[in-house]
Amino acid sequence: MRAIQIARLDGPSAAELNEIPEPDAAGAVVIEVHAAGVAFPDALQSRGLYQHKPELPYTPGAELAGVVRSAPEGAHVAAGDRVAALTMLSGAMAEVVALPADRVFKLPDTVSFEAGAGLLFNDLTVHCALRTRGRLAPGETVLVHGAAGGIGTSTLRLAPAFGAARTIAVVSSEDKAEIARAAGASDVVLADGFKDSVRELTGGRGVDLILDPVGGDRFTDSLRSLAPGGRLLVVGFTGGDIPTVKVNRLLLNNVDAVGVGWGAWAMTHPGYLAEQWAELEPLLASGAVVPPAPEVYPLERAADAIASLENRSAKGKVVVRVR
Ligand SMILES: NC(=O)c1ccc[n+]([C@@H]2O[C@H](COP(=O)([O-])OP(=O)(O)OC[C@H]3O[C@@H](n4cnc5c(N)ncnc54)[C@H](OP(=O)(O)O)[C@@H]3O)[C@@H](O)[C@H]2O)c1
């Protein structure tokens, strides 16, 4: 089969299209992959900078969508089903994957393979952040950093369906503001000076929830932008630096800094992925949540697709078309 492989850890440009054997199908759901999602960990892994370090050479890609070729007896999916699936960190950019049944989810007919390939990693992370860890209540205001990225656009799509009354998107440039608006942001502000913009937009009150996949030096201003009882959800560090918290800020304003490690939560809570999908799937099927509208690269250009996250040029979610 055709698959992308990375044989050296010097960045996305090492991603090459090769012929490799199909995976072992024993006991697994075998999927013919139509599209694979690209997420920030793909860029980090290509430099050996992610906590999960696959053996070289490895095939990148944490998520995909395609059609089931075969499934073990008793599985919840069968040959011919359209599905989305999680490799959970590597292996998706290949024509065929073999996965345990609990990582495979039936895709509603309303969702294309390309949208489906860019769905699970971000939407399930954001579901975990807003619902499980962030305790989003109806009527609350949600601010999201890196709002034109994968996690960002997912937050803008999902927060209203989970009850948020208002979303504020933080982006670095005007063209990214357009992407955040298209994903449904109520308001968009620039990262530079966002604290003052938020104060103005909320009449000085601040926001209830902040979802932060960026980290770095905006962290303290995020804490200052929370309303009393507000929660700052720590999701990632695309900005590079891991911030530190002076905990007196938490005490003074009665706010929480909350860690969100979706993968670790799913590993330690059996059945959690299925519970998450049971909440999300009807919202997608009914149209209450629109599927992502990804930027699509051909498989041959997987290196460029991964690089676009690293060099910050990605617009929304990025996927590669496999067949
Ligand atoms: N905790 C979890 O369970 C979990 C799960 C999935 C992903 N994540 C993490 O979430 C983060 C976001 O992932 P993603 O797939 O949404 O990434 P993405 O699509 O590349 O979006 C990240 C955004 O970060 C912003 N950014 C700020 N400084 C940056 C820099 N120096 N380099 C690159 N981007 C920068 C960019 O927006 P602006 O240019 O507008 O600032 C960009 O749109 C990653 O750190 C990922 O590892 C965490």
C-alpha cells in the first residue's frame, strides 16, 4: 500500500510517500482510508518533540476517515460502513489501517470523508475540555486562543451546541479573523491587546471559560480576563513556552486553572470515547453542529500539510486526501 513515512526527526520535510506492506488484520477493524487528519502533534513528532515517540520509520497521522473492509465478529461496525477512526497519534496517513474496534466510530452520511478525517481528534478534545473538565454551563461565554486553528475552530463550532451564549475568538491576524468568523465566532479580537478588548466586550466582567491551546506569555492576561468563578483550560503550548502560574491570582479572583489531557483521560476512563461520540454523533447527524471545513492536501504533499501547522500558515483544520 501507499503510505507516508518519516525516517529521520528533522521536521515535516522528512515525510515521504513510500510503498509498505499492509498492517496485520488479526482481531482488528480493517479500514480503507479516504482521508487522514493533520494535528499539531504530527509537527512536534516529526522533530521528536512530542511525548509519544514512535519507532522510526513511522507513518504520521492520529485520525482518519474511510470505509470498513472487514471487522471481527460482534464488532459495532461491519464491512462497507463509513467510519471515522483514531490511531491515537501515528499511522493514519496510509491506504489501509487496522485498529481496535473501540477506536472506530460510524460516520453520519451528512459528513464527508474529508470532514470526517478532521473531526475526532479536535472535537473529542474540545468536548473533554468544555464538558468534562470545564463544566460549561448554559449561557456562559467562552474565549478561545488560536481560534483559527484546528482546536480553535472546533471550539467555535461546538461551544454553542453545548450551551455557550457567546464565543470570543483570539487570532493573530485579520485573515485568521475571517476563518474564526466562518467557524461561528460571536466576536473576534487580535491576540495583541486581547485583555483590553475582552474587558470592553464584556463590560468589564470577563469571560467564564478560556480554552487555551497556545500558552506562552498570554497566560497571565488570560487569568486576568476571567469572570469570578471562571476556568482557564490548559490544552496546549503551540506558542512554545509553558507558562507558570502565580497561584495568588487564582485565590484573589476565585478562578481555576484546569488541565485538559484528553488522551490520558480516555485511557483512564474506559468507555469514555464511546460516551463522547454518543453525544457528538447526533449533533453532527442533525446538523446542529456543522462538520469541519478542512483545507485539503493530496497525500503526496503530506510534508507541506504538516509544515503548515508548524509555520503557522494553516487555515482551520488540515487533512490529506489518501484516495
Ligand atoms: N490537551 C489535549 O488533550 C490536546 C489534544 C489535541 C491537541 N492538543 C494541543 O492543542 C494545540 C493546538 O493544536 P491544533 O491542532 O489546533 O494546532 P493548529 O491548528 O496549528 O492551531 C494552533 C494555533 O496556535 C496559534 N499559535 C500561536 N503561536 C504559535 C506558534 N508559535 N506556532 C504555531 N502556532 C501558533 C496559531 O494561531 P494564531 O496564529 O492566530 O496565533 C494556530 O492557529 C497543540 O499544542 C496540540 O498539541 C492538546
